[in-house]
Amino acid sequence: MPGKSCELTAVSEGQEFDLIVLGAGAAGMAAAVFAGLNGQRVLLVERTEYLGGTSALSAATTWVPLTRYSNAFGTEDSADKVLGFLDRAVGNRAPRALREAFVANGASAIHALEDKTDVQFRPRPFHPDYLYELEGSTSNGRALEPQPFDGASLGDDLSLIRPPIPELTILNGMMIDRDDIPHLLNMKKSLKSLAYSMRIVGKYYLQKMRYGRDTRLLMGNALIGRMLLTARKLGVTIVTETQVTGLEPLGGAAHRLRLKRGADVRSVVAKKGVVLASGGFARHPQKRQQMLPNPAPEFSPAAPGHTGELHDIVLGMGARYSDTSAQPCYWAPVSHRKRADGSTAAYPHFVLDRSKPGIIAVGRDGKRFMNESRSYHEFVSGMYAANKNGSHIPVFLIADARAIAKYGLGMVRPGGADLKPFLADGYLTQGKTLDELALKLDINAAGLADAVSRMNAYAETGVDADFARGSTVYERANGDASHGPNPTLGKLEAAPYYAVKLWPGDIGAATGLVTDEHARLLRKDGSVIDGLFAAGADMNSIMGGVYPGPGITIGPGIVFGYIAAQTATGAGQ
């Protein structure tokens, strides 16, 4: 639990700061760090007990083109190529000026972090854009990931970082990444993999005994841990479990904020501005029903802090939402299951199962409805597009015995784990035949039989004549490279057969507050609201509800956190 250093008592009544940042996800922490690098007095206010928001739960892939890593693997890239790709992907769903500002400032933001802070990134030799079929896409150089981080260096602050989603860890809390998974799956066949696995598992248990949790921070936890260490070094004041109950303009960029933590209340002043980075509107009870498609998702793997309360305040001050996004949120299909403590796990199906051979997704008619290898965002968009009176909400992810043993299915891990608990609580459905599975799922048996028959034929030819699954570099990357002729197409013929229900899940807002290219909030008439900035999911996405590549939420979040800090503190002038 947070210590006294994050209580509101750390702030005195009437205390003045240069910049106050509201929300401690990647965008908010970036804004705080960049302002701190500029020598400013910064207050970082987090509504929940943990820092990191949804960023801490994510892989924290950071899509920022044209950094020093751009040509690390021989890929040639340019501003014209990036902007052309984004123009084709996004079109008029978001202003081009925002994309131009992102591309122009991206490298500076990443290099400032790497050269002046504890935040460090690395590229991957193969991390393709999702919309690879569009001209201007690349297979590497744009998507970065945070370097692993030893959280023990944070001391007591380690407890401030939002823990990862339990179902995405192993051994009750051990984080793993793409480097670990092949070794863990192969440790019975390779001495090298066995030694690797024993080393990381042994360290995990030692760390857990000493610190109470895994200190080998990966992905989102690593990014937030690195930002937190830097924020502390820069003297950023941090308060948690604190709400903003009032925001009053004082003239120019200055604002007075009313903060509340339990019974403790303080007024503070931001002399140069306030950055909204609270995670968007999507958990606001009224706006969720008004702005999300029907039926609004019941489950979300995102962090709980993005209540939209701050939006109510600034909308009352003249700010406005965009109405041009292709989708109001970014999506991922989720399956859900009750945990032992009574809470509900919402498991995001990103890339580990939908694209694998021997797995298909069908609606209640038993038929496939789209290319399962498209991005998680497109998959849920496809669910909504196909849905008529519950026909495709939920949809059903179908696998045969061979596929579930090799690749897993949602919370069922690869490797042939015991299926009995998942069958017993209804998370997983089993049928000795396809007809029996269809009966248990209450879906059309003839449609399912036809879908499987067609997939089995496509698996032989390597060509999906219905939806062209596995036809792009990105799609094939999410398949099984050892399987051919198409790494995403496989027969479903090994009984018994299994199914998991997939529901829409929102992972972050796309629709947000309208800003200019300097991250300043705008009124309906286009005028600037002095001293108010937005970044991350509070800001209307520069991608306009389209998901062109991995990390297109965190990358722009960090860059516009940089732009907001530079603009507010005068460093960008």
C-alpha cells in the first residue's frame, strides 16, 4: 500500500507548483518527468492507490517512429513515409496537424528519456505495423519496448506500481515476456531452456520472499517503474488516492485545484498549467452508456481509474469531445472467469490464440464472420459490425484438442494443462463432436460443421478464400512459424473440441478532449483554453479510433506528454 510520502499531507494548503499533472499512467508520468527535467516544480495527482494506470498492465509497446532505433535492423524510414502511412490509415478521423506534431517531436521525446532519465527502450527485429497492407508500413523500427527493470531499486515505492493482471503472470505473480515464453515451453526438451527457466523462476521466488512481489519488472511495470524512479530523483511531488473536486481559472495559465483524499482537503495552485492525463471517459457511468456502441462492453481489462470525472469539470469550462473517431474506444476481445476472491478476471485475447492454426471464431450461426488474424481492435470492431440482436456478442473461439494443447485458449495455458477446473466453472466448453459442442453452446450445428470443413480445406491450400486470413506479414507473424503452408490456417479434426466465449472489451478511450498540436484544450470555436492541456486517453486520439500498429496509445501519450510539458513551461518556444 502507498506510504505517507504519497498522502495529501505531503502538500500544504495553498502550495504553488509550476505544473500539476492529473493521472499517473505513461502519459501523465511522462509529462511530470519532462517538466521536472525542465527544472519545474511538479505535482502528480493519481486518483487510485497505484501508479501506472492501464499502461502498467500493458505490454507498454511504444510506437514512435524515426528514433535512433529506426534503422537498427536496416529498415529505411522517413517522415514522409510515416505520415503517408498514417494518412492512409487515419484519413480525416483526426487532424493531420496532430500527426505531424507527433512525428516531429517523437524522437526528441524518446531521446530525452533515454539520455536524461532511467527510462530505456529497445527495438525488436520483427514487430510489424498492424495495417501492414497499407503503403508505408514497416516490420520494425517504429515499435519500441521498455527495457526490463530491477524494481528493488525503488525501495518502498515498488508497492506503488499497479500489479500486472494475474492471469497474464505465472506462479502467482511472476511476469514473463516474449523472451521467456519459448524457454518455458521448451524446458523439457532443451537443457539451455531448462537452465534459463530455472534461473528466472529461482530469482522470482527469492524476490517474492524478500519484497513480497516480483521485482523483475517487465513491459508496462518496467516503464512505470523507470518513470517513477526518475520522478523521485527530479523531486516530483506525488499524491495517490486523491480526487480533484474543483478547478478554478486564476487568470492566464494559472489555476487553483481543490484536492480531496478521504477527509483531507487541500487547495493548490498550478502557475503554468494543468495536464489532464487521467485515462479517458470510458468508466464514466453515463458517458459509457452514451458514447459506446450497444451493447456497451460489460468487461474491461483496463485499470479502474479512468472515471471521466475531470472531463465533467473541463467540459463545463468550454472544452469539447471530438466526433470524428472511427471508434469511441480501442478494443480487445475478452473472456471472463470468476477468481477465487470473487472478483472477475477479464482476459484480453491479444495475439496468443486467435491467429493460431486449428482455432476459429464463429457467431451464433456457427459461421466465421471475419479474419481472426486481424488486430484485437479490428476483431471487436468486426464483432459489433456483425452483431444483430446478440448474434455476435459473444462470439465463440473454437479449437480442437491438438490446438488447445499446443497453443492454449485464453486463460487455458499452452502445454496441455489440466482442463478440469476450466470445464467445471464453465469458462471452457467441451464437445466430443462438433455437433455436441454446438448443442452445448446453443449455436447452429450445420453452420459450425460447414465453417470447420471450409477451414480444413483452406489449411491444405494455405489460402483462406473467405476472409484471406494469414495474407499479410502482421497476420502471419501471429500464427505458428513452424506450421505450413499458411502459419495461421490449420485443420480442426482432433476431438474433443473446445470453445471459449469472447466478449467486447475496451482497453482505452479513442474519443477524447479536442486539443491543438501543442496539447492545449480547445473550445468549440477553436480558441485555446489557457493553461489546460491533455495527453494520453484524455486527449482525442491522433489515430482517430484506428489502430495502425502496436503501441499507438502509449507512444503518442508519451510524446504529447512531452509536448504539453514543453509548451506549459516555455521550453518548446
